[in-house]
Amino acid sequence: MRWIWIDRFVEFHPGAKAVAIKNVSLAEEHLHDHWEPFPIMPVSLMIEGMAQTAGILVGQARDFKEKVILAKIAKAEINDIVTPGDQLTYQAEIVTIAPEAAVTHGTVLKNGTCIGVIDLMFSHIDQNLAGAKFPQENFVFTGQFTRLIAPFLEGGDG
Amino acid sequence: MPMTEMDVFAKVKETLVEALSVDDEEIKSDATLMGDLGAESIDFLDIVFRLEKAFNIKIPRGELFPDNILNNPQFVQNGKLTVVGLAQLKERMPHADFSLFEQDPDISKMAELFKVQTIVNYVLNKVNNG
């Protein structure tokens, strides 16, 4: 299994907003452990899905030159369960972007209905105040992430 | 009309409640951000971003929470700020109360400079004097 928790972008407005969807399937291994008699999508993985949606938005805003790392979950409230067959939509907006970090606001929808909010903060780790050094290559944005937004950046409207 | 200290405190309180997920009553003037309110390094940046929005001000990096002090050997020796280091920090943080810290400028106690009142003083000056 690949560590990718969104299936497709449906909107991508560089530097401003991105919307991605995730179809939850009973074929996914983790659902059988969480829980066998009543499989539900873990909220932690919804946070990861939002982090990938918002993180790619933040990374693209600086042309993928920065290494964007999830630094803080400022708020995560999910008010409904999500089960196999449901479609999740992650809507992410950039609230603040600065040389050293970015803040995003996100809403989560289940089959088109809002079920929660996930607000995140990302660090551009090469700009960290402690002066720590990281490998030169951008290990955050590998091919699988950049391929997801390629249709939007090449075609203009997806 | 200039903002009063009470106005600023109320908004700073709101900002800290959101940024640090703490209760209203925990936000007191002399509460320290790290010791009492549990702030971590990334929270300082979050607080700066939120203050900029709440008060519609621009906070240059290092102005509210100075950087490049602790990693300068001229400013820190044997775990304490040197005379030059202390003078530098006081100059860069006119909004902080140094009365206790300067008696023993051990860097492990530096967190005590970062209190709720430190932020209130900074913002009050920023909104009223630019």
C-alpha cells in the first residue's frame, strides 16, 4: 500500500485553495483492523488526507522549492463516522504563507455534507530558526504527489 | 482612538486560547507561555501569525520573540548570557520585564521572559505607536 490518502484533486487554485476527494473502500486493509465488526475510517487518516491536500497546495505555492512538513494540528473536529462506500472531500485554503511556515484552514465533507474542520500549520524546514540542515533533495514532494496536480498545472482548468 | 491595555489583553487572550488550546482562565498577565501555557517552538510562530491577523499589524521575524541570540558565542557563555548578550536582548525586547532574569541570566530561565504581559506590551506599543 502507498502512503497516499487522497485519490484525486477536483480543484486546484495555486496559492489559494485546493479540493481533493478520497473514496473509502472496504478493500483497504486498515479498515479491517479499525474495526473488524464495524469498519470506520480513522480520523487520524482524515487528518493525513487533509495534510496531503493542504501540504501540496502550500508546496506548489513556492514551486516545490521548500520542504513542507506538518508542524501543528491547530484544530481537528470530525462530527460523524465515515464508513466504506463514503466519499470524503478535503477543502483546504491557505490562511497565511510566510518564508518559514504556512497556515491552512480545512473543511471535511462526507458525501457532500460538511462533517468537520481541520486547521493545520506547516513548516518550511530549511528555514527553521535552529539552523538545522536537511538533505538537499526535496524528499517531501515525490513523483506521486506532483503527478496528482499535474493536470491542473498543465491544462489550466484540470 | 488608541487601544487600551484592557482591549489588547482581551484580544491577546483570545489569540492564545486558540493557538494553545488552553482555557480562558489560564491566561493571566504573568503566565509564562512555555511553563504555564505549554507552548512549543512552532506555537511561537503560530502566535505571531494570529496576532498579525487579530490586530492587523506586521510583526517582523525576531521582533516579538528574538532569534539569533542563543547561538551566538559572544552572547552566551557557560549557559548564561554575557553582559553583552543581556544588553542585546534587553535592547531587542523592550516589551519584556527583565527584573528577575537579569539577577541570574541563566539561559534555562529565559523562558520566563516570555509571558502573556510581554505580548500585551509589544502589541500595545505596536498598535498605538506603529
